[in-house]
Amino acid sequence: MIYEYGVTVEEALKLPAFKGANLVAGEKGRFKVIKYVDVMEVPDAVNWVREQEMLLTTAYAIKNDAKAQEDLIIKLAEVKASALCIKPGRFIDRIPQKIINLAEKLDFPVIELPPEVPYIDIINQVLSRILSKKTSFLETINKIHNTLTDAVLEGGGLQAICSKLAELTGNPIAIFSSSSRIIAFSGKQGEICQLTDQLQLIKEYGRYDKCDKHNETNSPSTRILESERGKFIITPIVIERRLYGFLVMFGYSHQDSELNIKALEQGAVVAALEFLKDKNVQETKKRIMKDLINDLLEGNISNPDVLQERGRYLGWDLKKGMQVMVADIEERHTRYNGKEEGNIGNVQEFKNPLLDIVKVTVKKIDPGSIITDKSERVVILINIPDDYRRSPNNLYSYTKGIAVNIQREVTANLNEVNINLGIGRYYGDIQNISKGYKEALEALNLGKGILGPGKVVHFDDLGVYKVMLDVSDKRILKNFALKYLQPLIDYDEQYGSDLITTLEAYLKNDKKISRTADELFIHRNTVRYRIDRINDILGVDLEDGEMLFNIYFSLKALKVIDSTY
């Protein structure tokens, strides 16, 4: 955006040096801005003409060349010169009619100067006027900056910036977030409807102009946009080339446009400082929150009262304890052991969207919940209403319902991933929240190992697996399982078979051949053959109840070992 510190053609004509001058063509161009003044008396001078420059000439170089005269007007209009001042009398008797007609057609101002006016008077007066305007302009902008800064220093924030800008410019002002959400607004009653009408344009501007990588400067890219309800000025709020929001002025008019634009950009600078202050506050608060959550989940609690006081600073009520959920996601369509499985290592791009979806979903149910990311997972701490704490069945249904809601929302919005959720048990004192976190992790990991991806598992759903988890030395479980299953594991590794998978499906389906075949998508005779091979390799009879229990227990033990090692 070019800021117009110059004078218009109309303003220049009112200066004493232009006494007796006449605007003979280009009436519609009288608002063109003059920033420079030069004299042109050689044929090729047009090659060095600048935009917004006014030229003075006696037409000596083109006095006998009608085509050159017309070409001059065309070229001056093309380079966006401001005006051409011709002094007739010495080399041409009058300004040719063809020049006047062409200039009128192009809305390019042509001024006839009196023969007696010296060029130096015109140059001095126009440049003095430009300098005076620029000085006044900069003083005004400095006052605007100081006014906005004072408003923020007095604690007014973004709303104060809006109010002061609206007061200074006489136009409604709004501040939007980078996602085009209205943060602050100041204007007359009823003007808020303009925001909703023009919101789509603002969103499109945000997508187009988000810290343009080709823009090597940090200067804002201010633009004038137009909708059915009129024009408006929009400038981005940028910190270190990152877009934080937009400052928008509605009701744009040409008059004082450069002042309004510059005022808006001063507002954007001050707003950026306010955004930066808020960013630093939020980062500090987030760091304190992370430390507190880590202490809760890891059980680093030497003094519960101090921990509760830290929680109160963040607006958390920890007196009644909380229930912990843990969620993670896996990218779909990777293969593991012949089944569709997830890949946790390639889901970083979904981490922030997952966190946002979980926050929105859970906060609707429990505004006081605590939600944060921890490593590759999202941790959710839920407050439990009194009625649910008194009834274990209701408590189970309540927390399972929240988890199912999370799963539904994530699935609807992130269809590229599976979400897994583990739920720990509720503990009424903060010192045991770490137990609930450990249980939620065990439910999450075992749930994926036992049931596969995309499941919600409560710790109470684990049944016999909970007993296995209480075995402190998992080598005992491993040795027990390998005692019964090692030959089968070795056979699968050597021949690339799926006998362990077949055995697991066979026992899960109550030794029903047809149901096992349906689950594994193989023929019934194939199941019979595999079961015979399993009996031979293990040297057991699967009709023996005691042996069947040991083998089934061993299969479950392997699941626990795989999820905890």
C-alpha cells in the first residue's frame, strides 16, 4: 500500500504560483496525488518519469510532432504520472486540441500555465506543501500511536484499541482472531451486522495473505476490500511473521484514506503487543499447568495443601479428586500381524487437532475439566458430580459416556485416524490421581493389544488382566506363558504361519469351528487342520480342561507382556 503524503492536483491549483493557471483537461483526475515535481524539455525525458510526478514543460521537444505529443500523454497516463503543466507562448501558441481531447479521455490532468510564472515558484511551493503535509501527517500518526499505547497501558486491552480507533477515525472497528473469530468491536448499534456480512471476505483474505512467504519485510499487507455493503480496510496483526489476527475498519471512504490506513496499522502494531503479552501470560500459565499436572500424574505430592493452592491459582478445584482418561491416535491402513493396525509414529500432524476436539467435547460436559497433551497422548482429568460418585455403576456409565463422545467427535473430524481411550478408576483424593493415571495407561495399552485399535476401555473392563498387571515381576508371567506356547511361537516364526492367532480365535469362540473360520476368513477344514497341528506341536489335548485353562491364561499373559514391555 502506498501512503499518499503529497498534495492533490486540485490542492496544487490553489497555490499562489498557479494563479492564472487553468485545468484544460482531465477534470476527473484532479484528485491525483503529486509527490514529485520535475521539468521536461528533452524528447526522452518520459523514460524517467516517476509515478505521482507532475511535469512542467514549454513543449519545446515536441513542438512540431503531433504524434509525439499524443504519445507523451499516453505514456504519462500509463506510468501513473500526476499531471502535465504546459506553458504556451514561446514554442507553441496554445495547447493542441488533440492533447486536450486525449487527456480528457484518459482522465489525465493537463494544466495551462501563464507565460510569466517561473518554474522555481511552482516547484518550491508544491514541495513545501508536500513537506508540510507529510510533517503534519506524521505528527498525527504519532499522536494516534501514543493514544493507543496509553489506552493499553491503562489496562484497556484490545477493546480499548477498538474504541480509540473508532473515536479517532469515526468508523466502526473490529479485531478478529487468525481464525476470523470476533475478539473486539466498537461501533454504532446495528453495525455488528456488517461483520457477519463481510466475514467470508475476511476469511478468504486470511487464507490468501497469511504471512506471505514472498514478502521479505515484516510490514503489514494492508488491503482495501469491497462487499455488497461497501468497502472496508483490513490489516493483519503479525508477530515474527506469524499471523495472530486482523484489524478491520468498516465504512471506508476515499477522503482521509491514507490517514485511516496508517491509523489502522498503528492499531495493528499496538494490538500485536497486546497479543504478545497475552501469549507470554498463556505460555507461563501453560508451563505452571504442565508442572502441576505432571506432579499429579507422577504422584510427586509432598504437601496436598500446597498442590491444591497451586490448582486454585489455575482455577482448578482438586479437593474432591478427579478421574483420569488417556487418549492416543493411530494412523489407519498400516499392517501388523495380518490385521489392520495403527501407526503412532506418524500422527504428529493430528496432535493439535485432537487436543482441540477433546477440549471442546469435554468442556461442554465438564467446564472444570483439565485437558493437556503428554508425550504422544492427550490426558483428561474429569470432575465427578456427587450423584455419580455415590454409585459405582452410574460412575462407570458417566465416564464411559464421555469417552464415547470423544471417540465419536474425533472419528467425525479426523477420519484418517483411530482413537484409543483408556479410563482409570476414580479416586477421591489428589494423592491417588497418579494411580488412576497408571490404570488409564494400562487400560489404553491393554485395550489396543487385546481388542485392537479404535476402542474405549475402562480399567474395570480388564477382568483377569488386572490380576496379571498386579504381578510385580512380569518375568514370572512371561516364563509361565512360554512354558506352554514357546513351541507354537517358534513354529510361527520359522514357517510364517498364524497358529497362535488361530488358537486365540478358537478359544475365544468357545472352540466352535464355524465361528473361528468366520472370524479368520478361512475355510472350516483349514481351522480343523490348524487345530490338529497345534495339538501335535504342543503335545497337548485341547479337550483337557486344566490344560485348556493354562493355555488360555498364557495367551492372555502374552498380551499383558506385549503391552508393558
